Amino acid sequence: MGRDRRRLLFAVDGSDQTHDAVSYVSGVIPPLDTDVVLFHVMNKVPDSFWDWEKDPLVPKHLEYLKNWEARREEQMRRFMRQARQILVDVGVPDYSVMISIQKIKEGVARDVLNESRRGYDALVMGRRGLGSLDEQLLGNVAAKTAAKLRETSLWLVGGRPKNGKILIGLDNSDGAMRAVEHVGKMVNVSNHAIGLIHVVRGISVSSEGHEQIFPEGYRRRLLEEAENEIRPAFDKAIRKLKGAGVRPDKIFTKIVAGVASRAGAILEEAETAGYGTIVVGRKGISAVEDFDMGRVSNKLTQLAMHTAVWVVS
């Protein structure tokens, strides 16, 4: 694979959420320059089921249970072939989409994490599966993965996100600039508008979830200071996006000041302005709580139920 190719690992569980996530990704990536691995960790039949063989009232369908793994694998392969076709239909070459089914080794989350360390640009997961036990399990896997993934960026897809508009949370950190670079590399920029948002929190609030009411003069001064401080980062991010091929008239900037929650403000902007994707760095400018983008990314992965959230490592 060429050095300029993108590599995506897609954790697949056979759920409607995974299907929607594949459709979402098909509208984001540059189809001719992206390799995708559709990856499924196959759970085995729980050992407790085999105790039924010792029971004189053994179920009539025990033989059916014994073939569960084979049936499940074939079902998953059909689903993955359908997922591959979604990608092929938008121009991804058939040979660029690989199907990989692996029997569980150390646990679903750990197996996905181990695979993600093999040179991928991003790991894509649905927020949660729907229906069966296996599909619900991926929701737990997604939560564990979001907490433990370090080497690879995470794309966590909830609901059916809109394509065409991406919102990047920006501060003065290297992590935020890596998020900008990640978007420039991974996105088919010819059909996307990119928003850059910088959020400045206000004075601590007395009640969680309620914003402090600030005098207008304070808000104006806070906004002016924030603009002066973040302007170099905005300029640098805009240069990087232009260099990646984003049209200048498709790049937007915004500063929000005097709010109680960075994550809440970013999510509100995404919902109000119609951004289907939110991108943040895993860490911000320091480990101090007030500037920790790790906290922001964690909150966004919990709150953004119908949006794609990218956490860039």
C-alpha cells in the first residue's frame, strides 16, 4: 500500500448501527485512496450451554446449538459482504475492502484494540449494536475502546450522521492540530465544509449543567481575549486545511465564550449548524481539568448520540 493511502479498521457486529456507520463512512472517505478492513471478533458458544448434554431433558435443538458458530460466521460474512458493497458502490475498489473474522482470543475489546495497533489511521465503531446479545456487546466494547485506545484515532458513529459538514474543536494544543491534520488526510474534502470552533469556559457555575449569567462587558472582554489568543491557531489550521485541498469558502471559524461546558457548547453548535461529525484531539493544552481535551472528548463520546465523534490520537 502506498504511503499516502488511508487505512481504516472497521469493527463490525452485524447490527443496524454498524450498517449505518458503514453508510456514513462511505460518504466521508476518498474512495480511491482508502483501504478498509471489516473486522469481526467471533464469540464462541458459552461453555455453560454444553452442560445441557448431561441433562436427560436435553433440548431437541442441541444439534442446532452445536452448529451455532458456523451459522453465526456465515451470517456475519453475508453482512460484511453487504457492507463491502456499500463501499464499492461509492467507488472504493473491491480489492481495497478486506473481510476479516477472528475467533475471540483475549476478549472482544482487547482483540479489537490489538488489531487496531497494526498500522491503521483510525478505528471505526458504531456507538452500540441493536437486537441480539452479540450486537449489544459492541456497545460495551465501544465504551472500553474509547477509554483505552491510544495509538490509533477513534471514529465513534452514533445514529445516522449527516455527511458534508465537519466541526473541529480547536485550542492551542498539538493534539488539536493533529485533529486538523487528520481531517485533511482522511476526508474527501471536495464535498465537505469544515468548521473550527474554540470554546472558552466561564466562571464556575454553582449548579452543574447551568451556565453563569455574565455581564455583557465581561462576555465581550472574554471573547476579545479569546480571539487574540486563538487567532494563530485558527490561521495555522486554515493553512493546513487549504493545503489538504479544502476550498477557502468552505472553512468557517467560531469562538464561543462564557459557557459552562466545552463539550456541551461544541455539541450544541454541531446540532444547531448541522454538523454530522465532531473532531477533537484526545488531549488539549495541558492535563489541568480546565484545559483537558481528554475530558472534552470523553464527554462528547457520551453525549453525542446521533453524531459521529472522532477522537484523534
